[in-house]
Amino acid sequence: MSRGVLVTGGTRGIGLAVADAFRALGDNVVALSSADGDLADPLAVEEIVGSAVSTLGAVDVLVNNAAVILASPVDEVTYAEWQETWQRTLTVNVLGAANMSYCVARQMITRGSGRIINVGSRGAFRGEPKHPAYGASKAALHSLGQSLAVSLAPHGIAVASVAPGFVETERVGAMLTDEVRGQSPFGRVAKPEEIAAAVVYLASAEAEWASGAVLDLNGASYLR
């Protein structure tokens, strides 16, 4: 039986690979891009979810993948730039995902089932010296997922997160130096499809007991 899947940031990079992986299973997918609405706007989020429910019939799986990553090394930016970066990053990466999760979870609760998967980051643990707001936002996203895992379990809803290291995507292509690839003993970075495979697993019926987990996907480049 096909599921209704909603993927934010689902038209490129990891999100596109995730959307394609669910489609390959026969699921019906709504893949959102930034053109479909600003996740920083709570009203837009509500409308997006309503539209997805109308299109899919129900959202059985939500993948919170959309995020912004803005450089703001403390020794290089002005205070105004620092403030702007933190405001935008947290509003999209944390509040956007939180609002999306709320709106989707409310309709999942009425059915007594569902899956929410967050795409976090290794940076939440390893640190992001050039992108501190991004690292902090992903740590918050992991924590959000664990809180929701506890509160939504009685409703039959499982929530988990993945924490990728560097992934071969256009957005970070310029950052993928030999030094970065060498962080992993495999001598490479992840393929988007490898992240997608983990998301698909965590969204499966068999992975209910992984609710609350944060799954590291960094090729042993950072161990904790």
C-alpha cells in the first residue's frame, strides 16, 4: 500500500534523492522547493501542509530536510551580519521544521500512525566554526526529534533523525576538497542516495523501535 510522503527541500541534493527513493517504492511524494513557500512563515507552513494533505489524501511520512547554511565566522562578520544569520537560520532550520512537524503530526494523530524523519548534521556534534548557527540549528533539530519521539509515541507516530557528514551535492561542491574527503577513512564523502536509504529505513514499519534515534551517517569521520 502506497504512502503519502512530504519532503521539504525535496527538489535537489539529499531531498531529491529521498523523494526519488520513496517514489521507487511506489509511494506518492510531494517534494517541496523554496518556490513552494517560505518555511520561516508559520502561515505558509500551514498552507503547505494543507495542500499536501489535499494532494496525497494524507501525509504518512514527513521528511524535514530543508535548511539554510550561512557562513558567519565570529571573527569575520559584523554584529548586524551575525544577528541576521542567526535569525534566518534558526527561523528556517528549527522553527520551520517544528511548525511543519506540528501541522503534519496533528493529522497523523487522528489516524494513529505516522513517521517524521529529520535530516540533521554531523555538525551538531563536531562543530561548525564557519557556520555556527547551522551547527546549533541542527543540534536543536535533533533535540526536537527526540522530544517529539516521546510525546508522539502514544499516538503510533515514530520520530527519528539522521546526522550526515559531508554529502556530494551541488550546494557544498566547492567545499569538497581532498582534505574534506580525507576526514573519512573511506577517503570520500557520502552519496545522496546513501542518506536517502537510511531515511527510507527509518520511515519503515520495521524501524518503529528506532524512534528517538539520531543515526550518524558520516563514514566514520566523526565518532561519538
